Amino acid sequence: MRGLTSMASDFTVFLGEMMRRPTEVSAIAPSSAAVARKMTEGLDSVRGPIVEIGPGTGSFTRMILERGIAPERLTLMEMNPRFCETLCQKFPGVTVLNRPAQDIARIGLTGIGAVISGVPVLARPQIQREILGPAFSVMAPDAVFVQITYSPNAPIPPEVQAELGVSASKRGTVWANLPPARVFEFRRVVQ
């Protein structure tokens, strides 16, 4: 019952912010638990800090912690102040920053093992370089950048991937989400 209450509360906060700040909230519903599981696969073997950008109401955050990641290893970057307040209340010990994803190289972390991204980079092509470039500049050499999208193709086009020295691979499609979601991971191209 507690899980249903939490989901209802998340949806209420999400809907309120979607109506108040439609340019900031581009999804039509919080991500499902199935998407959260796909987004967070393998995190239990990642070393170093983990950063989640665009966590919203915390669907992925909850799953990251359920995978055994210590709260002090997790930093959330969220632009919406109401979401930040909710995240601080729900996830004690996790660092919550009311900052845009573009600031990832300026938050004082290096050797980041993984970035989990709920930021709609496909819908906002102008921020693709502004996020991925700085993120990879502070990520460990073998780190992974995991991105949700609603497109069947990688949300970062091949020419931008080549420019940034990264490559994409599809983790999978999650039909149990509204709308169905695809999960891609980006890694540095090994020279």
C-alpha cells in the first residue's frame, strides 16, 4: 500500500509541475519501474560517484538506491525547485543540486562512474553537446552515460557522437511505460 501512496504522490507532484512549468517537464508521466530497472542495470558494479541528471520525482533515483548504491555516492541535478524539495525529502543522504545538467563539470566531482539521464536531449538538440561533452570530461575512462528516449534511434545523432568521441548502443525497449521508452548507453570510443 505504501508503494501505491508514493506513486500517487509522485504523480500529483509531477502533474502539478508539468502544468506550472511545461517547458521544463517534457514527459507525460513519471517513468515506470520497468524503465528504471533498465536504466540502472549494472550500477552495482560501477565504481566512483554516480550522477543522475533530470531526476524529476525520483523514479530512477529509487531504483539506483535499491541496487545497493550508497546515498552518499549519488548526486542529483534537477532544475525544478519543487522536484528538488521532493527529492530531498524522499532520499535522505543523497546530494540534491538545483542546477542544470550543463553544470555537471562544475559541481566538483571527477571520476564519475555513471550518469543516468532523464533529460530530454532528443527534444532539445541544442543541449546535446552542452551535456555530453562536459559529462564525459569528468567521467572515468570506462564510465557509462545512460539515456532514456522515446525515439527508436539513439537520441544523439551519429555526427555528434563522432564529434564527442562516444558511441551509442541500445540497451532495450521498455513497453511497460507511457509512452514506450528506449534506453541507450553512451561510452567513449576506444582509440
